[in-house]
Amino acid sequence: PEHGIEKADAVIASGMTIEQLQSEGSFECTDIPNAVDTDLFCPGESDFRARAGIAADEVVFLYVARFQDFKNHGMLLKAFASFLVSWPNARLVLVGSGPLQKKYIQYAADLGVGDKVVFLGEVGYSDLPAIYRAADIKVISSDFESFCFAALEAMATGLPIVTTDCGWVPKLLGQESGGLVVPAKDPEAFAKAMQTLADQ
């Protein structure tokens, strides 16, 4: 029901939903943070690079996200193309499917980086940890995120993160994560942050 929440005895929420509920009324919200299985998502060995034909010395950026407008794959591809000018020995691995996937496969080709971008499509959950372990840097190019399980998966695996200021993700990173936060929809700033983490 539209106003069913007003009849609830208690409200449990996480991420941006907490702020949204509190702005809409005097709801008492209990924050029970989301979590990931750290027995699955943890540092370790991976054969993904060998299976994907990625060399050991290539810098690998990883984005796990459906191909939807607000995930802004276009901005990420533009930033990656800019990054490659100074650091050509790199790959961008994109995990996910969605209505815009074919559009961005073509866009990567138009930018001249199609051979540097690995489009994996939908990947089974149990196969994700090996892909995270094979990456060097996690990227999140979204315009908005209410939460972001992929950020937790990356941090549990020990990856530094470049993210846009897209809602809850900067709060997840905190001060000690080594992650970098840049303005949303700014490929130049994103490319610079990618360079900063790649140099470390």
C-alpha cells in the first residue's frame, strides 16, 4: 500500500533509503547495513587473467554493473580511453548485461578501445570472486547509487576504488580505504583518478 510504511511498527533500511525515509516523515529507522560473504570475496589466487587472455603486467580495471543509464558506462569508457593515452598496457573488464550493452560495445569500438575492453556479460555469483581477485582497481561510474554491493565486494577483496560522488558509495569507502571520489559525469577527473591509483 502507498502509505503502508506509516502503519509499520519498525522500519529497517540501509543506504540512501534511510535519508529518503527520514526526509518524508518522522520515521524512526534502524540501519542494518548490507554485507557480503567474506569467505567468497577475499584476496587470493585467480586464473581469470589466463582464461581471459590478460597479461600479468596489465593494469586491470573492473566494473560490475548492469548496462543502464544511471550506471554511466559511457563516461567510464571515455575516461578509460583517456587513461590509455598515457598507460596503454591496461584492460577494462565489464561484468553485467542489460539493454544498453550492445550500444556500449559499439561505443568502445568507436573510441578505438574495443580491443582493450572485455565485455563478460552476465556472470554467475560464484564466479565473481575470481574476477575481483584478478583485478587491480575497482571502478564505479554511476550517477547515483542507493547502496552498492559491488563496492563491498571490491573492498572485501582488497581492491582500491575509483568512484563518482554517487550517493552512498563515498560513505562506504570511508577515510582509510585508499579509494578516490570524483564528481559524477566528469570523465577527465575520473581518468586522472584512475591514473593516480595505477601509479601506486
